[in-house]
Amino acid sequence: MQIFESKKDLVQFWFSTVEKQDEKLTEAVKNIINDVRMRKDAALFDYTERFDGIKLNSIRVDKNKIKKAQDALDFELKKILTKAAENIKNYHRHQIPESWTETSENGITLGQHYSPVESVGIYVPGGRAVYPSTLLMNCIPAQLAGVPRIAITSPPGSDGNISPLILGCTSLFGINEIYAIGGAQAIAAMTYGTETVQQVVKIVGPGNKYVNEAKKQVFGKVGIDMPAGPSEMVILADETAPVNYVIWDLIAQAEHDPDAKTLLITTSDSLLKQVQNNVKRFIEKTLRKEIVSQSLCNSGALMYVASLSEGIDVINTIAPEHLEIMTKNPQNIVKKIRNAGAVFIGCYSPGAVGDYWAGPNHTLPTSGAARFASPLNVLDFMKFTSITEYNRKAFEKSKNSIMAFARAEKLFAHAQSIEVRSE
């Protein structure tokens, strides 16, 4: 892990990968999207064989296979998943908006009508790990929003099947539209449709760099949740933070991906040195030591600050995806955090609590986007339509101002559309 003394150098390091444009990746994804758009299912079969080494018999997962996976789901694990889903639902239900209209005495009715998007495609990644938590975090707010059709796509494993755990989890949501495809080709299929895959209106869910690039390229044709960069964890700690808690939380973040970013900001020189001197010993205890080592070596950082205020300034500048606060009075610090995707307060609220259990969504803005973006939520699966109604009296009272405004913009037909109603 690299040690930084200046905010300038740390910020440059943190954002060093954000602005890089991989032209080869962009072109490769563009070609995949165009190919799927043209050749549809045939392209999906070809890419699955080329990239995953699997010759699929069917793109859509058979209902009997889904039912079999649901029935085989471990009973205790299902209880855990059900409780996690309950926690997520209880949190997200507070986000459900209400439509409204308001009529004034002068004859003007204004309003806002909320409705769900018509369909959503959820990408559930495979590869290095299986992520039923992704399914929960995306399905639950979509269902609370009232989305009538939800489809799931996930890459097949070496046996040609989607993880039984992912399929089994669908029993919590009653979803049976599931496709065994991954990568940029899955995003293209959900965007444009194929003989088998039905188009959707919006695509959500994390993925690798090909998935992320594909989502960027199809945005506008469909909605997306947010472009996702490498996952991030910042820990702000003082001398009261237990060193083993800090190290394990850094490693927990690093095991996501070799590109995952981790940062300890501390007012304790002793804590910084203990982390620096002991982290390798802790890595040896992990099952994913190669990924963790690569992540901490390339994207891990330590920073000593003279005061917590200085640390807060750094945090608000880099706007991390996850922020843990392990200090003497963490509640006092939370009030000063303007930019962070999710904040975990105190020594007993590690990021893993939020990843699986607490309730807030774990799909969070990365790469500094927490300066202007929010976690995935119910409103991401809804839209609102504005409502306007003027009666004759209200129209007559406002018409001259409206015509003057239109003429000032030299949009004379706009003015005429008002004037004709006065004749």
C-alpha cells in the first residue's frame, strides 16, 4: 500500500484511472453491440462460446430448471436471504413517492404523477464470485416501484448453467424471465431485443469493464442505473480504531476485484504503521489472496492527517463509494460529510453489514460520482409526468405575459398559439 502525505498527490492517485479512455475496449464493445443488433440470437450463441467457452443449447433458462434450483436452495440460507430481503424492503419502502395535484383559487391545477418504468433488465455478474446480494438490491426497489416486468441476465458457469444460488434466489421475487448470457452481448440483447430476449426500458446491475462500457454506449436507447468504476472503500480512523478491524475491512474491499480501491485516512501515526506492518500477514489468511494482494499493491493507500478536519476535506474531495468512520465521536463527523455513497458509523458497522444486511442499497456511485449522484433507489425505477391545467379565467389572466415572453425569444408561433385562443 502506498503512503501519501499531500492531498494533491492522493487525489491524483485516486482518480488516476477515471479519465483513461481505452479505445480498443470502446471499439470492441461497439462491434459486439452492432453484431447482436444485426444477428441477434446467433451472435449471442457465438459470443458465449467464444468468451465463456460454452456452447449453449438455450438462451432463456427453462422454468423447470428455475423451479429445481429454487427447491434445492438450502433452507437455512433461504431464511437468511428472506430476512435480508425484508431489511432491504423495509428501508426502501420509505422512498416510494406519492403523486399529487394542487388546484389554486385562480383556476390553475398543477401536479406530478409517478409511474414505474415498463420493464427492467437486471445484470447479475458471475465470474470471480456469485452475487445473490446484487439480485436483492436491484429486484426489491424495482418491485416496490411497481415495475410490471423484470428480466434477469447472468453469465453461465462452466457447466453452461447460471449459478443455482442465483436461480434459487429468484424464488423470493417470483421472477422467471432469466437469460444465461453475460458481458456486453447481454447488455446489447436487452437493449435491442433478439428472437429470444425481449427488450427492456432500463438496465441496472454491476459488471466488468465490458458490461460497464456497453451500458455507457446504449444509454439513451435505454436508461441505466449509473456507470460503475472499480469499487472503493475509505476508512477514517483515529487512535481508538482497532487495528484488526481496519485491516480486515480494507481486505474485505480489496477481495472484490484487483482494481478495487482502498484508503485509510488516520490521525494516528501508530495505527498507520501497524496497518502497514501487519497487512501482509492478514492477507495470508484469506482465500482470495492473489486478488487482495494485487488490489492493495496497485490501488491501496494510507494517509496520515494532522486533524480529522483535514481527513474530512480529503473525503469530500474524492467522494468515495463507501466510507467507514472509526473515531471517538463518529456522529459528529457524519454531519460534515457532503460527498459519499454510503457511510458506516462506528466500529460495529463495517461495509459488509451494508453489502448484505442493513437495508440501504449497495449499488453506489463510484469514481467521484457521489458528488452529484445517489445510491440505487426506488425512484430509479420510476418516472414522473407533470400535469398542467388552466381554466379560461386563469388563461386570460396570464396570456399577455406568456406572449411577451415568447416574442422575446423570437418564437412567434408560440405567441400565436396563445393569441388564437383569445380571438
